[in-house]
Amino acid sequence: MGLFKRNPFGHILFLKKWLIRIAGTLTHRRYRGFNELQIEGSEILKNLPDRNVLFVSNHQTYFADVVAMFHVFNASLSGRGDSIKNVGYLWNPKLNLYYVAAKETMKSGLLPKILAYAGSISIERTWRANGENVNRQVKMSDISSIGIALDDGWVITFPQGTTRPWKPIRKGTAHIIKKYKPIVVPIVIDGFRRSFDRKGLRIKKKGILQSMEIKEPLQFDYENDTVNEIIEKLEYAIEQHPSFLKVIPQEELEAMEELNQKRKWEY
């Protein structure tokens, strides 16, 4: 790799590699030390092609979720099975790994800007901006950026567009699936909301069992499945379909809502 070789977004790969190495080393104990990350299904990652793979996941914090995925993906690709033991897997990280994030979030400080360089595709949210509800058109340049990233490698997205559970999946994700026809791999995470603050930068509580389940790729008829049919498949796959609420104890739902209200006023 040339010293100044760049990816399609103009980021210098040598610099990106060192950012991932340093950030990964500094954050490793957040998932194996202060808290323990339980992983299931990481062997699925080894059989995926090197490009045009879209990971869809529920969302619990701004940054801790995706940082954990960087750890798990690189650990699996280096031969570790459902484990992030020994951080040496970061020495040769996957550089064509991207994640979708809100543009305003990635400009909110030095650390988010560093994390953005490590792989974010920053987009403008169509429903929320600066803490207020908005209603604006999707920017085609944002859709194109996701397409460029899929053409180059793997993309992680959180299709609900919020860290609050049980919110509907945004139609934009379904349109991206129909347009670019990626392999779609669902991920279900838990424990991050209890472990970290809303941004996922500060450890809020230690000794929490975090979990990440990587599921088999979804099957779509890209030409004939409707947007609503794709959304429903995604909701079931990441366990955010409204029907899941029927099997969760009422006291757990109340505790979850109480936690959401506390988190609402943290920033």
C-alpha cells in the first residue's frame, strides 16, 4: 500500500489504518475488561465478499455500537471465533469498512471528527436537525456516497436513525437495498445503552454483559419486493418489529422508557 494511497472519499489509507489501530487499542477494555462483550455468529463474516455488503443493526449509542463492530469484524477476519481477545487483530484492519452517521453528529467535536475519518459516511438527516423535527428531501449525493462505499467495501447502517428502541425503520434503507442490491447482514446488539452514555464515549456502568449477534444474510427479491416488505423484513431481523413488544415484560418496558427519559436530558 502506497504511503499516500486514498480511498474513494479521499482519506489517506495509511492514516486511517493508524487511527483504527490507536482508537481500537484505547477502546478495547470497554468491551473486554470494564464490560464483557458476548459475540455470536462472527463466523458469518468470514464467508462474505469483500464489497457490496450492508450491515443493518439496531442502535443504542452514537459511537460505542459501531466501534464494537470494528473490533468484532476485524477480530473475526483475523481468525478469532466470537472473540476479541488480544487486540493484535487491529494491526492489519479492514480499511474498506464504513458506517453511516448523521453529519451534525460527526462535526460535534474533535473526537467525532477523528472517528469520521476512520470510516463514516456523513449524511443529512431528513427528519431531525439540531434537536428539532424537520421535513426535508433526501440528498441524492448522500445516497450516492453510500453507493460508492458499497462499491468499495462494507457499510454499517442503523436504519432506525435513532438510539431509541422500537422506532420505525427509515424508508431510505429499503431504497438503498433495492438500488444497489447488496448482501444484507442483520446485527442485534444489547447492553450498550446500559454500559455507556448516549454518545457512547463515557462508561456509565461497569460489569455489564454486552451482546452482539450477527445473523445470516437476508433474502430479498430486489426487483419485486416493495419498500414496505423490505422494511418489515429488516424490522424482524434486527428484532425491532412492533410484535416483539408483546413478549417483553411490562416492567422491562417501563424501565427502558425511564432510562430513555434520563438519557433524553443528558445533553
